[in-house]
Amino acid sequence: METAKYQEFAKEKLGFEFNDINLLVTALTHRSYVNEHKTAHEHNERLEYLGDAVLELVSSDFLYRNYDFPEGIMTAVRAALVRTESIGAAGIELGYEPLVRLSKGEAHGSERAHESILADCFEAVIGAIYLDQGYEAAKDFISKHILVKIDVVLEEGLWRDPKSYVQELAQKIDGVTPVYRTLREEGPDHDKKFTVGIYVGDKLKGTGTGHSKQEAQTVAAREGVKKYRAENKIKN
């Protein structure tokens, strides 16, 4: 029976059995699968909506209770914790990727679309856990897979806008405004990838790859920040 593998996943990876395993199946069902399989009646968007709200509440409560940050910084730190890349990566670590139900077209879609789908599924899984097991179980799940990354977010300054932060560091330390240069473009027009380097004077401080130049610049800036912080032993 198809639901058996979902219950096995829940027992092994989540530590409990679902009372209604169909909630987990739905959480891992993309809209495209329902469109292609008429016997599948529900996709995960409603659960994603609910899970997003629970994730925001749990992460907000955690930051409020544990850190004496002003509102603006709490908002930025929370955004760094729950951004698409973070929760998509958490989904990959959790191992539900083979259980996600997609249409054949979506299964062979772009890397960027795939990352977004995995992130949406993560929020939907939170929604499913909340409905089936209650708030505390959802909170424990979020704590284990998302909030545990708070030290990295704070230590590496990931809550700051990386382009603004690397410019601030470059001007303060080297007296120079960094510039971005496109190093490479590859792939078809519908799934093009750009590789960008950030230079301070003639020194390459970081490189980044993305599906737009702006995205690649952000990744390169983040690498530049890491390099500056390591070289100058910046801790906060």
C-alpha cells in the first residue's frame, strides 16, 4: 500500500506515526501531480499555507524569548532562518525528496523550481504535523531542523543583506567599493546560470552562481562577507 512508505518515513525520520497518514501524503503532493493524476484529490498548498504560519510563529517566539534584538533585526534573522534555500536544504537533509509526488514535467524541471518545491513541501509537512500531532510536535520539528541553525546565522552574519554588508566591510577595511563582474553564462535561456565574481580592487573576494545576475551577485557577496570576517576575525 502506497501510504506504508510514508508511515515508515514518519516513524524513522520524525519519530512518530501519523494518526492520519494522508496528511503527510498530501503535504508531499505537488499541484502538478493532481493535475496529471485524477484519482489524487488534494495537493499541498493549503497545508503549506498553514505550515508557513506555524513556522513564522515558532521562529518569532523563539527569537523573542532568547534574544534581546530590536524588531528590525529579529525580522531579518527570522527571514534568514526560513528563506527558501534554508528550508529546502532542511528538506533534503530530512530525506523526503523521493516521496514528493510530482508530474513528469515538474520532475524534470529546473534546479531552481525543484528547490522551491522542496521548500514548499517542508512548510506543508509542518502543517501536517500541526494538524495531526499538535502545536508542540510542530514546534519540536521546527526547532530540530530550522532553529538549530541560529548560531550559524548569527556567527556568519547571514541575517544581514550580503551586498550591503560586503560593501560596508570593503569600504571600512580596504577603502574601496566592490564591483561585480560576470565570469560565465551557461545553459539554455529558460534555465540559464550566471557565475559572478566580486572584486575589491584587483582581488577576487568571492564567486557566486545563480539563475540571474542579481542572484549570483548575492551569493558572491555572501562569500565575500565570509572571507572578510575570517581574514579580520570579525565575530559579531
